[in-house]
Amino acid sequence: MACPREEREQAERSFIGPRGVLSAASAGRALPEPPCRIRTCFQRDIDRITHSKSFRRLKHKTQVFLQPEGDHYRTRLTHTLEVSRLARTVARALKLNEDLAEAIALGHDLGHTPFGHAGERALNSIYPGGFKHYEQSLRVVDILERDGRGLNLCYETRMGILHHTHGAPDDTLEAVAVRLCDRIAYINHDLDDSIRAGILTEEEVPALIRERCGRRNSERINAILTDLIENSAGQDTLRMSPGMQEVFDFFHSFMYADVYTNPRAKSEEGKVEGILGGLYGHYVQNPDKLPEDLRPVIENEGVERAVVDYISGMTDGYAMEKYGELFIPFAWTVK
């Protein structure tokens, strides 16, 4: 039987252009492994991420709204899936490696805290070493998953995850595609969610966005993505047209001014630092209460680092449950 991986690697040479990363040309893994007969190295990365515990926990982590009531608000998991689909669309249209783009997208937010960016800000102020979710995402796949063995992902996947927020000079175009699609996804779906939540009405969306991109979520994403693809074809980098970039920058600024800092949307965020700060102080003083798989982190990097790893991996509900167990007295009755 022919080796499906080798057939796929050969096929990639015909449909991945010179700007894309061939699976066979990957810089490889930190710990070398025999190749899979069925899957390319980037396909294996996709499977390792989607089968990880950290990936499953994303379904119970906040995107923007803390503990929203209703089934249709985005979570960190649905955001990740949306970014993955957009990145694959861009990669396919521009003859890049779809599998690498998908692997980066699926792993890019594995290090996100409970309570979204409010949780990230809280841990960054509490932990002396500082906290950035993109650095934690790399830490998750390199160290914390598989009971401390990590996922041993390919170099290109790991660097795409690490640089998905700010980028780096040596980024692959697949990594650039994920970074742009991350931004395209979150400003659009966060606007959609804010309208659903009553934070904004459709009429309050600025005319520039409605006229240039559309009124509906699907129309806006299609307009921005089409512009990005058409203006990146045959180029050494990915870029929107000057006109669309102007609208996109305005859209981004509008979301920060009218949604991400809106008092109604953020009314509960002041409690986040108290919850995470309380948990941090408790576990630093009681490291024996940490999970057993964090013992190597305690021994090699200290208790504070292990506590941050534990708290940042919590879901919103689990963080509140643990806080309640530790600091809120239970009712009791006399029999």
C-alpha cells in the first residue's frame, strides 16, 4: 500500500505555491519522532491540539461577555473555530498550507484565562512575572499538556501560536493569515454578540462600516476577506486594500470605544481580579492543593508559576466554583 502521507506531501507541491510551507519542509519537532504513515506533520498537530484537554476547556471560557445568558453567544471555542475556518479560506485561496494555518488557529488561544481579557489583565497584575495569553498558549502546548510532556508540535505551528497577537519578522504567511483572521473574526462576532445583547442596535453601527462592509455579520466578513485575498494575491505579504484597511482600523477602534469598554458589557469585570487574586493567594500558600501533574513545575520553576498555570487553565465556571468553595461559607442546619 502506498504511504498516504508521502502522497499528500507530493500533492502539496502542485497546489501550495512558493510562498507556502510544504509539510515535508517543516523545521520539525523539538523531540524528533518517526513520521506518521497517514498524516503529514501539520495534520498531526491539528489532531494533537483538538484532542487536548486545553482545547476542550475553551467551550467554557468567556470570549467577551462574562457568563452571558443564552446559547448563541460566542465562547473561546467558537471563536477559535471561526478563526480556523477563515484562515483555511485565506490559505486555500492564496495557495498556502491550509493544514498549517488550521493548526495555528486551533492552538492560538489555548492559554487564555477564565473571564477573557479581564482574566488576562488580572493575572498580569497579580503574577510578578507578568502574563500574556499568547505566551501561555505556547507554554500549554510545549509543557503543560499530556501531564507535563507537552504536545511536541512542529516549529512552524508553535511560532504561529506564539506570535498570533503581534507577529514577528520571520512569520510564515500561514501565521500572518491566522493573525489577520483572528482580528477579522473577533471584531465581527463581538459586534454581532453586542447587538444580540442589546449593547448596540444595528442603527448605531457607524455608517462607514455598514456601507463599506455590510449590515450582517456574514456580509462584513465576506467583504473584508474578499478584499484581503484579492489584494494579497501574488504579493510577498498579506494586506487589505488601502480603503478596506481604513475601514477595518476604524471598525477596530469603534469596537474598543463602544463595546470592549462599554459599562454594560463590562459591569462584572471588576470582580474578576478579586476572584483570581483570591485563588492565587490561596494556592501560593497551599501548594499541596495543586494538581499532582503540576509538581514538576513547582520543582523546576516555583510555586507561583505553577499557580498561574493552574488558574489560567480554569474555565469561568470552575474558577467561580473553586472560589466559592474556598471563600464563601455554606449554609448549615442543626438536626
